[in-house]
Amino acid sequence: MKIGALVRTILCAASIVAAPASSKPTGGHYLFVFTGDQKSVGHDFLAVIDADPASPRYGRLVSSVETDQVTVRPHHTEYQMPASGLLFSSDFDADRTFVFDLRDPLRPKVVSSFQDLAGYAYPHSFVRLPNGNVLATFQYRVGALPHHGDVMQGAADRSGAITGGLVEIDDTGKAVRSASSADPAFAKAALEPYSLAVLPGIDRVVSSNSAMHDDGLLRSTTAQIWRLSDLKLLKTIRLDPGEDLYGHISPEEVRVGPDGAAYIQTLSCGLQRISGLDTPEPKAKLVYTFPGSWCGVPTIAEHYLVQSVPDIHGFVVLDMRDGEHPREVSRLVISADYAAHWTGFDPKTGRIVITSGREGDRTYLLKLDQMTGALTIDTAFRDEDGVPGLSFARRKWPHGWTGAGKPHGAVFSH
């Protein structure tokens, strides 16, 4: 698979679950989970699960749609379902992103896909803009890495900057505008855009730089502030290492807190607070450190931040009302070997979806007590085996494939 190919907008042959014929969208409330085959034999697919607590099928698999991509690494979806009902989902290592039409949840469709755009490769995260388009982080420049093997082998020998960019994309998968993450003041940094948050009220975008591969992992210690209106890069800032000198390494997910500051979770399990975003000198401060390392995707629900923490095989909840001094209010351990990774909040039901990214694991919904911040597993969300959570172990999926799924990005319908 070559990087640098022209944008491909294609219709993918898809097998979906049989359902009564109807020209009207189906009601209800659903969870969509982007999934693949750990053994890289089957194709990437999107699983559709009933997420309506009042439904007799709550927690049951109700549909799925297959792409034409043999699984490499199914990764991020958008964090929230867009108003258009067209969801971006990426197989990162395949450098391929799909657009799913989910306006009729029981009849999901793949309507387009793309690879490199506007001279950039390997998109990672997707956030909607006020105009309905997607703003995406792309880790590399096209041509900097001739093919995927070079990403994994030999790139660590490079001493210069590794750069990517931001690209605005419409729902057909076409690039609208783009901007480079390159900054002459950081000539040897790994400026590989990972995640981002959009703050339209102050005309800003905040992005993190973190290597998905080993080429720049330990050199990934910066965030960048952009002007939203023209995607001008305004500032690259170094993050705060903290007293133990590691809480800044590999900044990943960016979220906007209840106080309007940007918060960045790091792979090294730090939580960075970025303030002064509308000033010439934004500041980064390490405000919290979670146990262990390799922390995953956080979610902010009201004034709580829910953080996946693999070291405890579960999740930590922080009260964020005082952003400079977050306070831990609860923890939840899923099981002795659960690899906590993805989280996503559903404002409609107050549930949080969690996935591990590992083949065969169960996907759970959690309840968050808005008074205390306590997390509990929603035991009413059950698969056909009667056990809480939906199993991604070997099964026959509605689109016809039989195998164990590797779930990653997950998002709720409106």
C-alpha cells in the first residue's frame, strides 16, 4: 500500500444484517464500535449495538457493516456522533479512513474512504468544526516515509524534525485546507499531530504532538496552538515535566475543561493544563499524575474527567472544578487483566463506553454518578450470554464474518 496516492472516494461492498425493508431511518439509540480482526485476515467493520436502556435488546448486537480493508490497526473514530450522521473511522496503520453513513443505524453503509490528503499522511484524530467539516491531525508529510515499513524500521535514526499537519476535510473525504506543524524554533522536535480540540469562541485550536510509532516517541513533548480562522500556527510550547521529569512525555488526547482551559493526557500518565490560549504566551502546567504509564483516552463529562489507567486495569475519576488542583473522587477496576483504553460519553443516557483495543475483550457501559463521581458497570447492558458487556470473542457477526473482533473507537448515536 503506497502513501501519496490520490484521494480515493469509493463505494465499498458491504454486507449488513438483514432487517425489515423500510425507506425510513430506524429510531432508537445505538452504540457504534469500529472493529477489526487481530489476525489481519478479516476486514475492518463497524458493529452496531442497542444502547437504549429502555429497549428489550439493550446490550445486544443488532447490525454490522464490513469495509474492504483487511485489518491492520483499527483505531480512532470521531469522539462524538456528528449532526450529519456521517462518521469518520480510521485504520491507522493502513493509512485509510472510512466515512460511514449511520443515519439509519440498522442499515449502516460505507460511503467513501481516503488515504493521504493535501500532502499529509496517517490521519489520527477527527474533530468537527462549526461549519460541519472535520479537522484532522495527520502525523507525517507525504514522502517523508515512503511506506509503512519505513515508519516502523529505521525512522528512529533521524535527528531532524518529524512533522505533519492539520487538514480540514468535508464529508466526502476531500481536503478543504491544510497547515503544517513545522516550526523553525523546534528544528529537532517530533511535531507529529496526534489529537486536537477546537475552541471557536476564542478562534483557537490546540493540538498535541505524539508519535504513534517509535520514531519520535521520546521527543514528543510539545503542544501547538493555532488560529482556527486561517489555521495559522501561533505557538509551539514545551509541556511541563513536573517534579519527576516524565509527566510531559508523549502528549496525546486534548480535551476542553469546564474552566475553558485545554487539558492534555500524556502517554506517561500526566495531565497537562494549557491556559492563556488567547494570549501570546500560553502556559502548560502538569496538574495531575495518574498511576503507571501508557494511559489512554479520557472523557470529560460535566465537571468530571474519566481517565483510562491500564496500570490499575480500570479508570480514575477527577473532579475538575478547580482545574489547577484536580481532585480524585473515585476509581473503578474492571478485572485483573483488563486493558483500559478508550472512553466516550453519552449525554443522552449518562453512560460512558469503554473499550480495550484487544481482540476478544468485552465492551462495557459505565454509569457516572454526577453527585459523587462514582463509576459503576451498567450490569443491565448485557450480551446474549447474559454477562454484562458485549463480547468481541469469536462469533458470527451480522455481516457474515466469523471471528474475534478487536474493538477500538466507539461513539453513541444522537
